[in-house]
Amino acid sequence: RLWIDRVFSMSGAGTVVTGTLAGGSLATGDSVEISPERRRARIRTIQSHKKKVERIGPGNRVALNLAGLDREGAARGDAVVVAEQWRPTSLVHARVDVLPDAITGREHVLTEKGAHLLYVGSAETPVRLKFLADDELVSGESGLAELRLSDPLPLAHGDRFVLRDAGRVTTFGGGEILDPLPPPTRRGDDHRITLLRQLSHSSPPEALAVLVAAEGSLTGADAFLRAGTSESPAGALRLGELIVSAVWLESIASEVRRFLASYHDSHPLERGATREAVRAHVQLDASPFDALLPQLPDVMEEGPLLRLAGFSVQLAGEQRA
């Protein structure tokens, strides 16, 4: 992800954007998106410190010559990201820190009222705060909050931001993104507050383990954004594009068995239920469902049909005759 700080056009070259590559790597020929608008482009050339390079890693100042993008297709505050990897978000859960008055020179009381601005990378956007466990924060305090951004941004777990009071034009604090894709949460939700406190002090593998344990399953793409890694943590399993907990896996496996048992009872003369009927019942995409079946030794596949291992069609006497 590269936060754009300048955009300009060069005769014979086209659109050029500059910024600092905050994470990951980019290479000549890569397909990229300009987030949050998701305009597509291709990296024609890369320069760093006036030298052309084929690939560039994080922490470097970078100029990208982008093919397929008009000058008006990018602006300061946008980000260049790998195509299909990032999801712009306008609702995040975060730890908010109010600076001590010894640093700011004045006491500050942060409430949900007032006009606030959030800065991350090169982006600036108005933001509304909703505290999850506090009524207010004073200088030197930290708390958990839901932040609603006026402009969606490509954010991830661990991103740092700065907060300013738009009315007083003063910087009073900042914080860290704990979950860029949170579920709807009411104030005082103890379960959610406990989870966010765990995320606040977790490494990426630990954060992913916390999320998988709490939610049962995550896609690899969401895991990357919400935890900073898509590598399966200890105790979790991979099912296609899903990272799942052992408890979630056993729950889904039990539901497959219950469905088939009920199907056999109601359709005793049929050899089994169709794969698609079972998959639709447990609400899994094709890839994780295909990865699930080999882990169920008591579920047999017969072409497009599934049955329990102990089931067979039993004809009544008059049917056999």
C-alpha cells in the first residue's frame, strides 16, 4: 500500500504518483487499484531516488508511472494497492489516545460531540466518534471507540492515525486501528470490548487467533486486513480460502451429518443428497466445501451424491419382488 502525496502528468509518460510504500512490495507490470475508488491501472515503471527499479519494498520513497489511469483518476490521500487485496472501509474500531497536557500545553476532554479530523498516511477525513466503554477521555487517557469516517479508506489492523479538533485546529491525540471491518456493535458490549482489548496487545498471529476463536471463520483476505497476516495460527485450520477454528469445523461437520441423516429418513429410496443441496444447507462456498469433505470419513461421495457411510437403500418385501 502506497499513500499518494503527489500526482502529475509527464509528456510521453502519462500519470505519475509519488509516495512512501508503507507495506508490501510493488513490481513493474503489477495490476493495482487506486483506493478507495478502485480505479484499475498497471505499473509501467518504478523509480526510487531517481533510479529506475523493477521491484520496490516497504519504507522507500517511490514514483510510479501508471498506465491506464488519467491524471484526474488519483489524488493526494488516495492509496495505490494490490488489486483485489484491500477493501475500503468507513467504519472501524480503534484504540484512541489523548495526549498528556504536558505535551499539548492544555487540558483536553474528548467527547462524542464536536468536529474531528482523522489523518492516516496522506489522507484526511472528518470522523465521528462513538465510545464503546467510556463517556469521555481526558488528557493522558486511552479508550476504545467506533470511528465512522466520512470518506472510506483502505485501512488495516495496526494502522496508526492522528486526531485533530477541527474547531480549535489543534492536534490532541491519535490511536491505532484494531479492527477495520467490525460488526455492528452497541455501546457497553462486554464481549466486543474484551476482544478489542486483546487485539490491542496482540501480534498479527495472536490477533488472527483471537478473531478466529471469536468468529469461527475468516477469509484469508479479511484475515490480512483484520489481523495483519493470513497465515493460519496455531489451533486453526485452512478450508479453501477460509481460516477456521476447530470448534467451527466440528459444528459444520455435525450439521452435514444431521442434514444427511434427515435426508435419508425422508428419502429412504434415494442413494443420497446432492452435493449442492448439502453445500447450500451449510452455506459454504464451493472451495471450502470441497476442502471439508475429505475431512469427514463417515460421509461418502458417489458422483454428485453424498451419503452417510452406514446408509444403504433398503427395499421393502413387495418392492424387492
